[in-house]
Amino acid sequence: MHTGGHILDSFNDSLTEFKSTTLMMGSAALRNLDNSIRGLIERDKTLCNQAIAADDDEDLLELEVDRQGMAIMLKYRPVASDLRLVIATMKISSNFESASDLAVSIAKRSRKIIKGQEIPRVTAIEPLYELVSTMLKNAVTAYSDLDLNQAIALINQEEEVHKMHKKISRKFSREVENECPEYREYLNILFICRWLERIGELAIDIAEEVVFAASSEDIRHSDDIPSSVLEAAANQTNQA
Amino acid sequence: MVTPSTIDKLFNMDTLVKEPAAKATISDTPSTTPKTMDQHTQPSSAASTPSATETKPVIEIDNVSFSYDNGKTNTLRDISLDIAPKQVTAFIGPSGCGKSTLLRCLNRMNDLVETSMISHGEIRIMGQDIHAKDVSAIELRKQVGMVFQKYNPFPKSIYDNVAYGLRIQGIKNKSKLDEAVEKSLRGAALWDEVKDRLKTSALGLSGGQQQRLCIARTIAVQPKVILMDEPCSALDPIATAKVEQLIMDLRQDFTIVIVTHSMQQASRVSDRTAFFYLGELIEYDETNKIFTNPAEQRTEAYISGRFG
């Protein structure tokens, strides 16, 4: 039996285009996040503006992904893994768009901050940024490869994200409590910390969709990862 | 690929006419625009695409009504639609709506029913009225081929099935026939499966293969138009997918009209779709529009399974 691509070339091509448009959204979200935080740390307004401008493209891509997804459902009536992939992808693209929106909020707030006084402690945000940026990057990879192990690792990082957010926010809120001269800027940074935490949560949402696409289990809003999913992940490792 | 000289021989409008050119109602070559041609006559409120109006339609169905009983009742009523070249057009509609009847009008298969007649209107193919007195139905069917619901290869070898149409045209040269047979079988995505058993009986092939053989037989005579009447209904899903893939490849060289009961098939393979109901054309538009946002309520009701 021939197992591989679909007999209809157009089905294959449509799915490929659909997936790569979504992956483009993922890399764009990463880029926008990167530009917005570097803009903050390096006090570079241009980087912030780049992140803000690029979000328009991201919005258009989201519309395109939904249009493509609907066309695939209509034309090919996908079933089984194809159906789960289409549904998961439409949700994941929405998550990428939200992440990019958050990057824009960060960029706008950063622009405000760098207009004000220079803040020596700004680099304290870096560990949170690096954690969240890596998580988003891993979410893109997990989706691209439908990698259950990568997805499970992301889901298990939920605690870590909240802890890191708490720790770093505290550093900045202490500055505000001490009424230092740059307290306004630190207040704004607290917002940025919260938005970074949100991006981490979005990466985890994406991981949950990947689990659905790859294993058919819907693990949203549940506390534990079912053993069937862990088994499927182990199988993926063995097959690799 | 087909050489220019073979195209000239087969597509020359004069071959449609039995009598010498002096008696023909239209003695123009295909490149001349007939004076009665409308660029577009579409009943639906939906606008047609601008590009379609720039190319001359291959098939013009001009306000046609058709009867099976000498005009007492009309099975088809006031049908007007144009089909552009090298497109796939799907006819859909509930059972008994007239879509297969209309398809069979296009190559005058309905002539086989003695009491059938075109009550009014005209069907023109490449500008020529196909019911004109001096048009040969036999010659018409060379230009307008047909693939049927139930595959019907001749009880001959695979080779002879494909070569049949060419042989009766007088082509005897073995190497020419070999070349044409291979080209047609490749065109029907069947060559690799049968190249080592061309002389064996066609009836030994599977259903899907037999249908693709019928398609090879049809394209061997280089028709301008291929009519397909539910070509996949007798086939399993894999064979269906192969035939659908084939249709999408064939559209580069042929104009295709396909009657289908499967909405998904229509949405997959066709560029434009015509929805018929009780002998009337309800809506005719781009396939994507018909299946995502049809203009007529009856169209929406049918395609979403609310009636029919």
C-alpha cells in the first residue's frame, strides 16, 4: 500500500502551503518579540518601530491561514490526522497572532520607557525574556514537526514561567516601592513582564494544540498529561 | 505533444460539415468569430469573471429548451450558459434535474431517442450550431468525446481500444498508431500499469483502470471537449482520487464538462459549477463562490443537504 502524500497533488500542496503560512507567522512573532525587547534594552526606537509595523503583516497572515483552512475543509473533507492538523493549525495561528500583538504592546511601552530616564536595572528582564523567547521558538518547532516530546516539555514549563515572572516582577516593584527617581519607567516594565508571561502561556497553548494534532487527545484545562499521550511521545522517540 | 498539422486536420471546422463547403451554413475557419455570438449570457445574478469574457467560449448554450416527447413537455427549459476553453465545468443538481440530459445534448447522444428534440434555442460548439442540417453527428462526437458512468471498454485488447478511433479515421501506419496509443495511455495515467500487456484484453483490468482506459480511448482522437457523466460513481475512493487527479491534469489540454453527484468532487476539480433544478439552470458561477456563498437560496439548500 502506498503511504505518503495524498493521491491528489492539490491536497498535498494546499496542506503544505497552509502549514508554511502558519510557520511564517511563528517566526514573525519571534522576530517582533526579539525586536521589541532589544529595543528596550538597547534603547533603540527603530527596533520598537519595526516590531509595531510588522504586526500588520501578521494580521493579514492570520486571515490568510483561516481562509486556506476553510478551503481545505470544504474541498477535501479531511479526516483523522488531516482534520486535527487543520483545526489545530487554525488555533495555533491565532495564538501566534496574539503573541505578535503582545510584542507590539511591549514595543509601544518600550518606546515610552526609552523616552524617559535611563534605567540601570532594565537588564534584569533578560532571563524572563530568554525563557519565554525559547519557549515560543520551541512551540514553533513542536508544531513544525508535530513533536510530542517537545510539546510535553513546554507544557511542563508552566510553573517555571510563573515563578520567573514573579521573581523578576518583584525586582522591579521593589524599585517602585523605594520611590526611586525612575519609578515611572519601572511601573511600565512591570506591564512588559506581565506580557512576557502571557507569551509564555501562549507557547503552552500552542503545545496543547500540537498534542491534539499528534495524538488526538484534547488536554486543555486538565491537570495531568494522560498516559496515552506519554506513550505516544515515547513511540515518537523510538521511531526517530 | 500534438503537432500543429494534426491539430489542423482534426480541428478544421469543415470536417464537421458533411456536404462540401459551398452548402455549409458556416464556412468560416474556427478562428473567425461568428456574428451571432454573445460574449456572455448568464441567468444568475452573480457577475461573471472578466477573464472569461475575453476568451471566446467553446460551448454556447443559447436559451435552449429540450423535450423527450416531441415537444409536449420540456425536460430542459431556457438554459443559457457559456463554457470557456480549457476549464472544468461541473453540472450538479438532484436526480431528474436535467443535468445528464443537457450533457448528452452537447454531443447529440439524445439523437438516439427518436422523439427527442430541441424545442427552441441553439447549442453552438466553437461557433457552429451543432444541430444544423449539414452537421454530421459522427464528426461532432469526434470533437466532443464522452466518458460514461459505467466504464465500457470494447471487448478487445488494451491497444486496440485506444487505437480504434484512430484506425477508423484511416490511420494505418503502425509506428504512428504505437506513438498515439502510448501518448494517450500516458495522458490517462495508465501507461506504466499496462505497457507490458497492451495486447491483453481490456476486460482484465480493474474498474479504475478500465475507466482510465476509456479516458485514454477518448483523448486518442484529440477531441476539443470531453464530457464526463459521473465518471467516478462506479469506482472505489483510491480509483476516484486517481481519476480526479487525471481530470486536473487533462484540463491543460481539453475543455471538460462533468456531471457529478458529489459536491466535494465538484468543489475539488471544477473551475465553474452550474446548479440545475427541475430542468432549469438556477445558478452558474465560480465553484468557490457556489460552495462558500451561493447567491440563490435553492443552491444553498441543495449543497448543504437540506433537500434533493
